[in-house]
Amino acid sequence: MLLMKTIKINVFIDRENKNAEVELGGSSSVSDLLNKLKINPVTVIVSRNNELILEDEKLNDKDEIKILSVISGG
Amino acid sequence: MQIKLNNQNCCGEKPVIQLTAGEKLCRGHFNEYFESKVFKTIRQFDLIGKEENLGVALSGGKDSLTVLTILNKLSTQNPKIKIHAIAIDEGIAGYRDKTLATAQKFCDENGVKLNIFSYKEEFGFTLDEMLKILNVKPCSICGVFRRYLLNKKSRELKLTKLATGHNLDDECQSIIMNQMKNNIEASARLGPKVGVISDEKFAQRIKPLYLCMEKEVTTYAFINGLLDNFNECPNAAHSFRAQVRDMLNDMEQKFAGTKYGIVNSFLETLPILKEKFRGEMVQVCAKCSEPSSNDLCSACVYLEKLRKSVMH
């Protein structure tokens, strides 16, 4: 039986000030990650190693991802 | 700026953003795109003249730091445009103290004078104290006192205009909120340049980020080191504005360009609205002599209630 490879991503969500470990399918992208976390891509920017990455960027196992809210402070 | 697109990418560099129309821009091209968009907005709506004593309302958040960064560049190119930063300390424990520290650090590093005015010093109460005394919506009372102070202090500092960090998302939310509340007169006071220029009681306010989406502003702030680690105002999360914002973001995700559509169509109707609701002579508050549409301005009405509640 062919086992589907999965990856584990470490995510920091700044709006909630929380860290989470998210498991995704092997060839998942930033878009899949946001979808799984139910975050609207319009409302955030995403970085890996302090560099911005777009929704179609593929993620790798053990990636450290930051999801930063674009919502104004007030 | 003309960016040549190669398979939707601006060049061989790694992209940092995908624009609404689909183009992917790298850091360098996005900086060029964003700054030229702001300068174009300034020209298109005649926001800044050749000689100005320009104030920038600074909260320490990404929008106001972005405005200050770009206007500071403009000031460097045109020394007749002088820049002063104004910050309001409402007294929101655990929030504003952090953003003010960021604002002060930025101004120190960039040679901009920062003038800080506090609710406590000007009105005798912090916002936190006001909200313990009166049963009112935080954003409503806070907005009244903030606008009051910004206008009064701009005048005292002899500023020719006051620039704010309002972006396309803010404007879009205000337009829809006014529609939902059937308050079109309030929409007549929106737009990239607001306030009565001919009355010495009013400081005219300008919005250089008027056509920039919040995601673009955040991207600019991130790649230029202007993004700090703090969240939205603790009072704002459950406001009517927050619900309208979430609804608009859902629509933008499903139908890209929704926000541009709303603001651009609003701009078409704005001259008609301004004409319809063109103000009569500006009245002044009987108590404080600040501009007001009633006998007493909203700030004085709130202050009376606060003082009475404290006495009882």
C-alpha cells in the first residue's frame, strides 16, 4: 500500500499570538496552509525565514512560517 | 513606472506580492510601484502643494509609519515641505504605550519631531477611565476626542495640512458603513482630501494611501522594516467597522477588485455628494469654541457627562 507523505509546518499566527504545528499533504502550498487554518489570504502576509512568500509557494517539512495580519491597529 | 511583465513576474527576482490584477512583483519593483502609486495619488488629488508645514498623524502602526516614511522622502527632495509628527495617547493600557514607543523610536531615527498629546492631560481622563464611567461604544467616543485633539493641535502647530494613514480598506469600510446606516451626509465628508480649507478653525486632512490596499501597505511596511509586533486595538475587534471589514475581505477573496470598485465608483459620486451637503458657515462650540455642527461639540457633551458622573 502506498503511504501518502505528509509534512509538518511550525506556524506563528501573530493576530492570535500563538504557535501551532500543522500537518499537511506532501506537496502543499501556502494557500493549502491558510485554507486549513481558515484564514482569508486577503487579510495576511506570510513569511518564511523573514522573506515574504506568496500563496502558490510550496512548503517543506519543518518550515517555520509566520502569518502576519494586515489589519490596521486602530 | 512601467514594469515589463514576464509570465506575470516583474523580473527574475523572488516576488513578495501578487497584485489584484495578477502581477507578481519583487521587493525592488514593489517598492517602486508602491511609492509611485502614493506620489501619483498626491498629484491626482492635489494633496500637497509646493510649500507646506505638513503634519503626519502618527499612531506607530504600519499605515502611519508608511505615510511618514514616504512623506519624509518627499520632504528630503523638496525642503519647502516641512514634516511634523503628531501622536495621540488615548490611554489604552497595554496597547498605545507600545505603539507610541515605536513611533518615538522611528522619529528619533529619522530626524522627525514627534509631538505627543494625551487625553489624560487635555481632558482629565484616559480612554480606559472614560469607558469605565460611561456606557458607550469605545470607537465612537475615542474618535470624537482624537479628531478634536488632532484638529486643535494641528491649528496650534500652524500646520497647513494633516496627513493620515487611512488606506483604501479604511475608506471602503467607511463608505459601506455609511450606506448601511443611511448616513450619506457622512460620506460627503470622505475622500482623499477632507476638511474645510477656507476656515481657519479646520486643519485640512489628506490621505496619501487612499488608493493603497491594506495588504500592499503591510507588504511595504514589512520589506522596509516598519512592521512591529502588536495587534489591533483591543477595543476595535468587535466594532461595527470590524464586521464590515470582514465582510469586505470575504468579498475581495471571492471577487478580486471589489474594494477598488467600491472606492472608484464612490469617487465618481463624491462631487455630487459634496455639492448636496455643502456646509453653511462653520459653527463653533459655545463652550470650547472648536468647530461644531451643534451648540455644543461632541467632545464637550461627553466631557460634561464624564464630569457629572464623577461628581455623583
